[in-house]
Amino acid sequence: MSNQKLTRRERSEQAAQQARTAPVPPASNNSATPEERRHFKFGWWSLFVFVCLGITLEMMLAFRVGWYMDVDNDTRRLMLRLGHAHGTLLSLVNIAFATTLTRVTLSATNRLWASRFLTAATLLIPGGFILGGLQIHNADPGLGIILLPAGAVLLLFGLYNTARHTSR
């Protein structure tokens, strides 16, 4: 190492290089509301679960598992794929909701209700498809499918509650 003093330009370039390579600290969670933290965590964990379900379905397809692949199980395949797809999408909606909460003017009560509606919809909609596909009756889904309309209504309430409070 040289004892020669760096010029102002060299020090500036060195500082700029350090700023480019330094890790960015995560944003402080102290300012996040409980709903933001909950939906961010819930969204990522549910995304993990539904992607694992999708991988499992692909493996059953690849290994030609009879329970999943037999000709009389078209309804089962459809219901399980719909559960995976809706669960994945609603997981992303929860992550988007968590990041949107800083940009909407929801009162504490409306924020709480929108949060509950979206969480329930994320459980009920894919849950209805999956439960409906686990036990099928001829070409009809099982009784678990009755969760789907309730989840759809809750999703609409949650989305409407959030959308009407977005700023321009």
C-alpha cells in the first residue's frame, strides 16, 4: 500500500465504487402496519405452498399416477389445477395488497376488513377447488366446492374496499 495521499477525484471514485457495491439495508419494518407485515408474510408463505402444490401436480403428471391421471379423473385434475392457479394468483394479490397499503387512504376499520376479506378469500377459493377435487362424484366435484362462492364474494368485498380508497 502506498503512503501517497489520494487526490480528491480518486477519493470520489473510490466512494462511488463502495456505494455501488455496498449491500442495501432492508427497509425499516417499524413503520409498517400490522396488516402490511401480515399480508407480506402470508402472501409469500402461501405462494410457497401453492407453488409446491403445482410441483406435486406436475410430478403426478410425469409419473402417471392413476389417482390423478385416469380418464375418469378429469374433474379431479381440473379442480386441483384450478386450486393451484387461484392460490398462486391470490398469494400475489396479498403481496400487492401489502405494498399498496402505504398508497391508499383506508381508515383503520376499512383496512382491517379489507385485510380479513382478502385473507379469507385466499384460503376459501383455492381451498374450495382443492377440496372439491379430492373427493369427486362421477363428473361432479366434491362438497368442498361450496367454499368457492363465499370466497369469491369476500374477494370482491376486499378488492372493492381497497379500490375505492386509492388516490389518483
